[in-house]
Amino acid sequence: MTTMSSGSRPTARLGYVAVSSAGSPIPGSDGDPAASAPRASEAVGAAVIVGRDSELARLGVLRDAAFAGQAGTALIGGEAGVGKTSLTNAFVTSTRQADPSVLVLRGECVPLGGEGLPYAPVVGLLHDLAGQLGENELLELAGAGAAELRWLIPEFGAPAEPVDGTRPENRLRLFETISRLFTEAARRAPLIIVVEDLHWADDSSRHLIEFLIRSITDVPVLIMISYRTDELTRRHPLRPFLAEIGRVPSVHRLEIGPLDDAAVEQLISLTCHPDDQQPGLIKRLAMASGIPFFVIELIRASGAGGDVPETLRDTLLLRISRVGDECQRLLRLMAVGGIRVEHNLIAAVWAEPEDRLEQILRQATEANLLVPDKSGYAFRHALMREVLHDDLLPGELTRMHRAYATALEADPGLAPASVRAVQLAHHWYAARNNQAAFRWSVKAARLQHYGYAEALRHYERALELWEVVRDPESEAGPLPEFLDEAADVAGAAGQGERAVAMLNEALRIAGPGATPEATALRLARKARMMLNLVQPGVLELVEEAVSLVRSDEPTRFRARLLDYHAMIRLLLDKPGAINAARSAIAAAQAIGDKDIESSARNTLGCALATLGIDVEEGLSELRTAGRIAVTDRQRVRYYINLSDTLTLLGHYAEAARTAAEGQAFAAEVGLYGLSGVVMLSGNAAEAAIALGDWGRARAMVEDALRTDPTGNQWIHQRRLLATITLWMDDDADAVDAILEDLQRFTQIAINGPQYHAGISAVRAELALSRNQPDLAWDIVRSTVESLPWREPGYDLSFIGVAALAYGRHPQRPAAWREWLVDEIRNLPDLPVADQYLPFITAELGSTVDDWRQAIETMTEARTPPHLIAYAHLRQAQLEAAAGLAEDSRRSVGRGRALARKLGLRLVLRWLDGLSSAADDRGVAADSSPLAALTTREREVLSLVADGLSNRQIGDRLVISAKTASVHVSNILAKLDVGSRGEAAARFRSVGP
């Protein structure tokens, strides 16, 4: 793992042809033609790269866009030796030559027997950044996340208080902190982040890199990531990563192919003396298949005399054979240690005098086999290390792994504790020492800093060895409890099904002899995992857990369990949450735990208010919950649930303020990355929609989705995005794609109205946008019948969609009307009812006066403005049908002005349809030269006369540039003119 700042890296890392004036060889890197032939041309004095002009140009375009303030990512793929590092380094160097202020950070993924070291590339990036900013300033910028940063990188000092790395919010805070550090660095100077060899990355590194790509947006940052395409087997974990991240608009893939014949010949001319360019050599170089690294190695082999090898492997082995036997032995030993080995570690493993080791290492570096940095040595190319490793005999391999393990056991200072544990587990396992491998696998699992997937692999290895080692419980503790630990880590790693399997095994092994508390805890954990997997049976498991705990003994465990039971009821059986929450409150008061009491009162308040049972008491309970909350986590939950409840009740402005306060508080205490906090963004967006600020809602949802939320948080944000896309963009195909994504949550109905009804409402609105009122009605009715309980806040928005379907149906079926009347008959007296009822009752009445009165009432009640815009449309339709043409035009104008202000293309399309129909009826009576134009076409023509382009017209009228172009073409045809200028002149001669 390289941890130097970019400025201190040796010239050997520059991956392009670089030949000194004396003709001495300079080591290179990935596919590096930097490794010049023994007789390099003295005519070349500058660094060059061949055959990559188009790739450099593409990277230049990405860099310019990124440095203009739109961060971007380049995924650079290619087979081993093709020159990915060469290209990256040449590009970075040319960029810094043009602008020395550009900051470059580098991180490399480190393989360790197929187990990437957790966060290795990101640790390298942070060390580079610390070298640029200074460690103290880095930690100061980290703010509340400094503790997690110190825990991840012990060299930064121990955190003031212990950090629980198993808590998801701590890992998310770490992610947020690192993102903020890079963002702040980019505000000071343009930033290039280079991550090499992503195919070796551990799961945690991939997750963090994806988070950075999504979260770093409006700053001058270019992220460059390289990976080997020949490593990507069908099941390689990088494949789904590339597929998912490739959907992000700021991400661009760049595949690096072999050099063509002309580029190979150019490379030969630059790296091989003219006397050595015999026809036979050039012919033999065809076997290199255009891979620069292979070309250079074949030239080296030919320059040493003798036959040219037939394969790259033979070529590399021939190169290695030209150093002494002792040097070859050292290189093989280093190959077992990885692509890079610290000097202190190889010195301890080699176990011979230091001066002799340095002589051998110098021989290897002078032969361009190793590249030194400030604290260790890396193989000049990964292929070199792979060939050496693959050439080892089984006995040699076992002995060398044992040597590494013995040295690491003897000296704890050779590596940080967590890295040392991983290395020891790996080396002892490869050395076939099961007892030691088990011991260090257990330690490695428990020491991982936020690397849940990596920790899980060590838990799995320990479980694999459990039956073959002596007295495993002396090291790991009882097997059921060890399985509990492993299940928690599996859940945090996103392996919920594996977590459930581990808990099932723990329950089986523990059997009836386990304490009731232990069994109850396992059942509750299993329920939590199943809830995250959106599986049925969760509530039954929690109830079973509650039944196992004695009710006559007030304990913190019982209070926590009852509180969890109430929270599960809130999600899966909200009416049942009321009594469950009251029981939890009593249990918390019995032990004097205010935080548990706060949580239970929060649950109780949500249920009472949103079900309409007692709104005042519900809001009072929620505010009490916020007042007595002890932990920051509980305080954030208060803001989430209070803002959501206020929105459902119709108090949109207060909901927006509460959500904003919650976001500010979460940022202040360093919990902004907590997955539940994503809900605050969703709550704020819903309030913004209800207040008519659709653009702000879109920005908040898109920001939340960049954090890559999971589970219900992902459902919430994607559902909101579908609503926004439908009403603002009128893009049915895009909404279809979002809904298709959501369909994979087949058990979503268990979550009640909050998710199931919300998604169904979008589906019904989508049907209405396609003029399919029957389908919209069917969606509403079938969803209502499937809901396990009803809530006024969700009911009214859903009934409103049904009213839309009824109003847009040409026959207005009587059965539909009866259903709507029944639904609104017993609604509670709430602000949200005052907002929706005028709209629904006007649709049932359907007279001009009904809609006129409804618009007045809706405006006074602060009904969501998009419904008022639609109400103007309905009034205009009825006025047109009654022959009130001028009144209808005025209503269309009011509706259009409001829809344009809100940015709602869907409503504008409906209004345009009504205007076109009215205009078609009035053309015969209109003798104006503009009589053939619709109202929308006259608007477009007036803007054409003002000199606006199609794109500017689209922005002004909230339509696409393509739609504006269609309108202009229709105008030219109807006016029988040949240009926009003629059309503008016709308009000015007549007037609007």
C-alpha cells in the first residue's frame, strides 16, 4: 500500500516513455514503456506516450468539465500490461505541468491472497491528503468524524473515546467525513483522485468509492479509477459495481485496447537502438499483441542476446534469471508478501544481515524488477509478482508463508494491529497451521475498522476451522455467541440472508438450554434482518421474543425489547403500536431510562396522530420524546417522525422547518450520514412538494440518492423521484423505469400505506398521464382493499387520485361516485382534510360554480398548489363545455401561469390539449392571419419574435427544446412562411 504524497513519489511511477540523456534505464509501471531497452535512443530527451492520443483527448474533456465545477469519474479498464497506469500518469503529469496548483491524491488496492486489505486505497488517499494539508488541519476539517478517521488510521492518533465500528451510522459518518475532506480540498485547488487496481479492492473500499463518486458533485474533482478487465470473471464482485456505477451520469468508462502496429513500431523506435531493430525482432514482436509491457520485455530479452522467449511468462522468468540466485530467492519471498512489501517486514522475514539485504535489494531495483518508495518496495508490474508467485513449489510456498507469519507474530510493530491480524490470518492459513489461522482469523474479524465484508470473511474462515482446531471456545467464546457476532457483521455487510442463517444456527445450537434473554435477543436480531430483507414473519418473531422475557422483572433488556416491539408494530401494524408503546413507556419509566422512554413516546405519538385517533395527544407525545431524548440518535428519530407526521396532517410549512432543523442537528453532531437521516431529506422533499417548491424537492431527492441509501430509505426516495419525474418532466418512460426498479420489493405491502400506497399512487397517476382512467381507478381500488389499516394523511392523497380518475372518465361511472362519497363521509377534522375535500367534492359535483368555489377554498386552506393548477384546468373544461369561451381562456391562463411557476409539464400538456381543442372550434370565426395557431403556438411565436432560440423558448415555457422545435415547425407551415424571421414579421404586423 503506497501512502506517500504525490509530490514524493519516485520518477519510477511515471508510466510513459522516459529516457535519460545518458541512456540509463528508468523503471516504469503498468505496461510501462518507461522501462527502456538497454540501448535506449539518446535522441529522446522528453517524456512521451505513444498510441494514446484519443484516450488522452477524452480524459482532457472529462478533466475540463470536472474542473469547471462538475465532478466526474473516469473508469479506465484494460488487460494487464496494456498501459493503464502509463496513460494515467502521463495525463496527470501533463495536467500538473499546465497547472501546478492541481492536487493529486493516489491510492492503490492491495491484494492479499484474494482478500483485499480493507480501505487500502482510501487510506493511501488520506495519507496523501494529510501530506498536503497537514495532519492537524485534516483532523480539524473532519470535525465530528475525526474519531472514526483516527480509528481507521491509527497513525493519526487514538480517538478520544472508543468507537463502535459495528454501528452502521459510524461507518456512514466515516464515509461522509472522507467525502467532506475531499470536497474541501477541491474548493482550495482542482483535485485529481487516482485509485489503481480496483479489481483487487475489498468490498468496503468499493462501497466507499461508490459513495464518493455519488456524493462529490459540484466541485472541481476528477476521479480516475483503473482496473484489469482480464481479472473480471463472471462472478467477480467488480462486475455489478461497474454496472451500477456506470448508470451515474458523471461516470465515463474508458477501455484501453492494445496498440496498433504503427504505435508498436513507434514504441520500438523510441526504446530500441537502431542497430537492434533487426527484421527478426520486429517480426517476433508481433507475439506481443500490442501490449506495451510485453513489447518492452521482449526488447529487453532480445537485447541480452540469445533466443527470444515464446511467452510473456517465459520472458519475465528469463529477466529474473539474469540476477543472482540470492536475489531471485528474495524476489520469490517478496512475491509471497504481495505486490508491495514494507522494508521492515521483508528484513524481518529474510532474517539475514541488513547490509547484505540492502545489496540484494539494490540489485533488484537496478535490474528494474522492484520500485522503491520511502518505506518499502513494489514489483515494477503486477505480472512480475504473479509469475514469481505461480512459479513457487508447494513446499516453498508453505515455508515462505510460515516465515512471514513467524516474523509478524514476533514483532507487533511491523504493521498496525488490524492489518497485522489480517496478514497473520492469511499467512498462517496458507502455511496450513489451522490453530494459528483460527486464532488470528478471530482477532482479524474483531479488529476490522468498518470493513464489514472483510470482517465477515474472517468470521467465515473461523467458522470453517471451528471443527478442526483444539478448544475453539477459549479463543472465540461459545459458538452461539460467536455466531451472534458474525450475524451482526453479516447484516452490516449487506448479507442479510447469511445473517439469518447464522442466527438460525445459533438458535439451533443453543437449544432449550439457552437463557430466555439470549433466545429473545436472537429472535429480535433475526426479525431485524428479515425486516431489512422485506420478508414476512417479522412481527411474529418479535412477539415470540417478548413472550420469553419475564414481565415481573424491570430490566433494561426488557424495556429495549418492548420498545423494539412497538417500533415494529408502527411499521407493520400501526393500530397495535399504541398499546405496545404504552407498555414500553411503563417499562422504561420503571428503570429510569429516558432514552428508551423517548423512543417509545415517539412511537406512540406517531400512531395517535397519523391514525387520527388523538392528534393533539400524539403531537404532545412526539414533542415530549424530543425534549427527553438523551442520545443524538434518538433526537434525530424525533425530527424524522415529527416532520413526517406534520406533513401527513397538512402542516406543511412546519414540517419543512422541522425537517430542516433535523438536518442541521444531524450535521452538527456528525450523524448526517446515518441512513435514517435520508428520511429527513425525503420528509423535507414531501413538504416542499406540498408547498409548491418542486425544484427544491427534486434537488433534495437527488442529493439523498447520491448517498446510495438502502432498504426503505431507498424505496422512499425512488418513489418521490417517480412523482417528481411524472409531474415535472411528463416523462412516462422514465417513471416506468423507476417503478420497475421498485417492483423487486415484492413484499412491500407488509409496510402498510407509507410505501405500498405511495407507490400505487404513482402508478395510478402514471395511468392518468396516459389517459387511462380505468386503469388508474383499478390500481386505487385494489390497493385500498389490500391495505392492512387506513390513515387519513395517506387516504386523502390516494382518494384524490381516484377523484382525478373519476373526473377524467368520459362516462363518470355511478359506482365510482358512490365509492368516493363513502370514502370521504367520516374523515376526521384535520387540515389535510380541509385541503383535499374541496377538490374531491368539486369533482363529484362537476359544475363551473363547484370548481370556482373549490379553488377559493383550496387556496385558503393552502392545498398543494399542483392540485389548484389542475382545478383551474377542470374549471376551464366545464366553462368551455358551457360555451363560456372567454372564461375558459382565462381559467386556462391562470392554470398555465401556476403550472409554469411550479414547473409542471404534465399539467401544461393537459392545458395545451384543452386550448388546442378550443382553438380548433374557434378557427372558422377568426379572420386573423394567426387564426390557425393554437394558444400555445401563439405563445411560442411571440417568443420567436423576441429572438429566442428553441432552447430558450423551452426554458421559458417549461417544455423541452425538441417540443419547442416542433411548435416552430408547425407555425411556419400554418403561416406558409419559410423562416423564423418571416414568422416574426407576420406576428408583429398583426400583434398578439
